[in-house]
Amino acid sequence: MRITPSGQTLGARIEGIDLQNPLSSAEIREILVALGQHGVLCFPKQTLDVDAFAAFGSCFGGLEINVANMFHEPEHPEVMILSNIKKDGKQIGLGDAGQGWHTDMSYSETIALTTILHAQKVPVVNGAPLGNTEFRNMHAAYDGLPADVKARIEGRTATHDFNKFWEMMRQRPGNTRPPLTEAQRKRKPPVSHPIAYTHPVTGKKVLYCTIGYVTHIDGMPAAESEALLDILYREQDRDQYLYAHRWTEGDVLMWDDIGTTHNAVADYGDHPRYMRRVQVLADRDYPAMVR
Ligand code: OGA
Ligand code: MN
């Protein structure tokens, strides 16, 4: 396995490993350490099948079955399809996943360690790939906070709500997401997580508070919460924390859902895009796994 850092705030390429094959525990450890260090890992030119893709994700934790699981691979409810492609006039995948800054599964009692996408079809226009996925470095954003802001968030939690992002998407013109049902909302009630979150792989603090799902800071008057959230959002918005992944078909992209936030750039219209996705729960003893 060769790991080549991008030289930017996030990102590394990992070559010399075929993800169709089972991983050794040494390889799992090396990938985990790289995930904490680089935040976004690209394994290019991968041809693994759906079974192997799910097995790869399972090396790092349990796989989530999405609460609004409208689109998934046959026999694999845990492997979601992200796509704008239509077959017989019907969507074959979720066409608008992640269009807005967010952290996958921060709305969940058990949060995600990582999300992994395998690019089957990447929109290309005039020779250039469209539909980048953008990331921000939350290790660096935490470090960049002024000392008084760090002191204000220490020991504080924020509430995260799955329905916030869902409703935000529904407000967009032409959006076809149905409202969440009562049963779906009950399965993912709002939850609280520390804002200064200790990353289980790096042991360092990250800023775990992104606009997509966060509704408020707990135990604070609304106006004070809004003002503090504004400071936190403005800090993470800085260009120096930004990294964009340009897709190539065959890429397996694995990102750190604790140490990064992300945004899907919707600039490709009807040019076909097809991604497989698994979301991996942070349900293992990572400090022990990387020791
Ligand atoms: C996601 C997501 C980004 C993309 O699947 O959670 O945000 O570029 N996807 O598809
Ligand atoms: Mn996402």
C-alpha cells in the first residue's frame, strides 16, 4: 500500500491495494491512521463488486441502513445508490444527496466514522469531471478558533436533527423528497453531541458542529446560541480548510465523518452520475485498533 498525501489541507491517494480482497488487520490499522491524518482517502481504479464494497466498509464498523432508505443495491439495503439517472421515467437513486454543508450521521445517537463512495459513473463535460465533493478540515478549524471561543464551547453540546437537512432540501424548487413520516422521525430523533469532539483515531479535538443538521447549542438562550453558531460556521468556512475531490470512475473515496464536513456540488444537471455508498458507524474501539 502506497499513501501519497495531496499536499493540501486534506486528501491522500492510496494505491497498491485491491479492495476486492479481504483486508489484513495491519491494513485496516494503516487505513484508519491515514483516515485520521488525511481526512479524505482516494483508492483509484477499483473494480470491486457490491459484496466486497460492503465487506470493505464493515472492516471499520457496522453499516447503517439509511432511515429514508429509498434506493439501494439489490440484496444490499446497506449499500445506497446516489444517482440522477432515470429508468422508465423513475429515479434509480437519491439524486440530491449531500447538496449543502453537513456531516453524515451527526444526527444519529451512534455517529458515523466514515462514509465510503464507489464511483460507477462520473459526469464529464468537455473533458472535465463535474459533481466534485468538497470537504473542510475540522481538526484545523478547531485549532483555528480563538482561545475565548474554544473556552465557550468546551463541555458544550449541540443538537443535531436529521429532519433539518431533509426539510431544507424539500424547500428547493422541483425537489421530490416526500416529508419524513412520523415513524422515520421517531427512529432518528434529535440528538446531542459535544461540539469540541475528541477524534477517536487522532485523539485530538475537532469542531463537530455543521450547519446541515445542527439546530442549536444546548442550554443556551436562542440568540446566544445563534451568535455562537455563526462564529463557528464562519471559522469553518475559510478557504484554507477547503479541499475538493474531482472524481474519476473507479474511485473509492473514504472520508472521515468526525474530522471533516462535506458538500456535494450539483453542477452536472442531467449528465449521468452513479455512486454506491456505505455509511460506517463509529461503533468500534478505534484507540485500541490504532495503538
Ligand atoms: C453523501 C454525500 C456527496 C456526493 O452521500 O452523504 O454527501 O458527492 N454525497 O455524492
Ligand atoms: Mn453526506
